[in-house]
Amino acid sequence: MQEHDGTKGPQGGDGGLLERLEKIKEAGLEKIAQSSLPDQLQLVRANLIGRKGELTEILKSVGQAAPELRKVLGQAANEVKQIISEAVENRNAELLDTLSAFEGAADITVPGIEPFQGGLHPVTQMCYDLNDAFRSLGFEVFAEPEITSEKFAFDNLNFAPEHPARESMDTYWLKGHDEERGAKRLCLRPHLTGASVRYLREHGAPARFVYPGRVYRNETTDARHERAFFQYEALIVDKDFSFASGMVLIKTILEKVFGHEVDVRMRVGFFPFVEPGFEIDMKCQVCGGAGCRVCKHVGWIEVMPGGTPHPNVLKAAGLDPAVWSGFYINIGLDRLVMMRYGVDDVRLFHSADLRFLKQFK
């Protein structure tokens, strides 16, 4: 009996290998046509032309054939590979066009899984609610860039030249501007109050507007403090605006936001940009005034400074303080959200933890 060496068949030359290629092609095309599922089709493909497929093994052995046979065998093997590849692609397209996505894969009577629906971040929702409340009272919504300057963050707001808030321990100054001063010394805005002068310079008085946004402070984080947090400021500039009207404004806004009357109180406080200035507290909505870690167990929490714009601030805005007065408040937006939902740690709102945030959708 003549021994078969893998390249020469009984007819001699390359006939044995060519005959084997033909059989692989015919058998392969038949298996491809019989495949009824995409996964089954991919298994057939792997067995034929995959890394360890039959045709791949033949291609590897072509180099062992006689030099005069290599070209013929290589061309024949590549032609078969091309035919099989095209057949697999065509059959796969047919299956995708005709096969039900559920056939043999799932029980369509089983209830589906409700897709996750996103929602507004609770701080964003609070901001929108405040916008609606203030708009109903005739306020305009204003915005300014998050990068500001020493001129707008401090100089225009009556901060003393050596005020500690100007230091890097409190304010994030932009690299490369350390030696600059005034309008050329840039920083991430440490508060929103500089927007008041921007607005008044552009629009003049009388005016009533709000300006929400994120601010940045270089401070230690804890349950009540973050390095990047949200504020919401409101300013009325008019002639002979009474302080009592300002208190009515505060109570009206809080009632609109919380849906019920909220107890508030004012304490004398110093802020360079208002004169007189007040700390405005509200009864803690987390504990109802009984005392908790959010209110430091006193039943009240500071939510906003307020007061009458300082004459020097009005002058920086191009207004005559002998003619114009008004009322200013700076709402700690994050703390107000904590009060609304009874959350005792502000860091949760900035954690990007979907397990926490999906409660508010």
C-alpha cells in the first residue's frame, strides 16, 4: 500500500490535498446552510477557518510541500477560505433578518425588567424650584463664569486688601497669576457675590435678580462642608427698600420651596459687602428643631447671610448709595437640599453614588 504523506494523494502530485480541500469546502458549505442559530453558525466557522480550524491547518502545511506545488496549493486553499467566509457572512445576515430575537433564547411570558430612568440631581431640582419661585416674584435669572478675578471676587465687594479670604488657604488662585493683582489675578470663584456688580454695571437699577451656581473653597470637608458646592444668591436694588420687606421675601421663598411655613431668625453678622449684615437661620428640617448633627444639636441651621448692599459695593456698580438701597441674600443651596430631604451629610450629594441619587428621580 502506498503511504499518504499529506501532500500527495493516490493520483500523485497535489491531487490528494486538492481533493481534501474540495471535501472541506463541500462539507463546510453544507454545515453553514444547515445552521439555524447565529451561535451555531459561529461554531461552524471556528471549526473551518478559525485559529485551529481544518482549513487553517492545511494552510500551515503548505510550506512543507514541494516548492513547485506551494503556489498551486496556497491559491486553492485561499480560494476555499474566501468562499467559506462569504458563505458564513451571507448566512449570518439571513439569520439576523429572519430569526426572532426570542426564539430558543427566552420565555416571552416572563415579565420584563423595567429600564432604569434617570432624573434631575436633587441640587439641580432645588435650583429649578427656586428659579420658579423667584420668577413668580418678578426676578431675572443671571449667570457668570466660574473663573473670576480678584477685582470682582474681592475688590468690588469691599474686602480689605489683607482680608484672609484672599489667601490661598481659602481661595483657589489660578497658577501663573500669583504676582498679578486686581482684574489680572484670576481664581475659581469663592462665592457668587461678584456677579451682583457685573449685573448692575450692565443693567443698572432698579433691579431684582438671582444668580445660582457652583463655588469653590479650599477647606476641609465634613458633613456640612464641601470644597465645591452650590450657592444661590438674590439681590433687590431699589429706592427705599425696607429691611422688613426682605424678611417677608425670605419667608415667602422658603414656604414655596418646602410647602409649609418655615421658622426663621436673624442674627447680627459681619460681611464686607453688606451694611448692616445678618446671619439668617432656619429651624432644622431634619430634626424639626430637636437637635441633630446637621444643626450641631441646637435646632437651627445657618442657611444664608443677608443684609443691605454696602455703599462701596453700590459705588463699584456705578450706583449712588444715597439714592439706591436694597436687600441681598446668599442661600446655601446644598444645605437647603439637606433640609428638604432630611439628609445629614452634604458629601452624599457630590459622591456620584447612583444608589443614593436614584432615590430622588
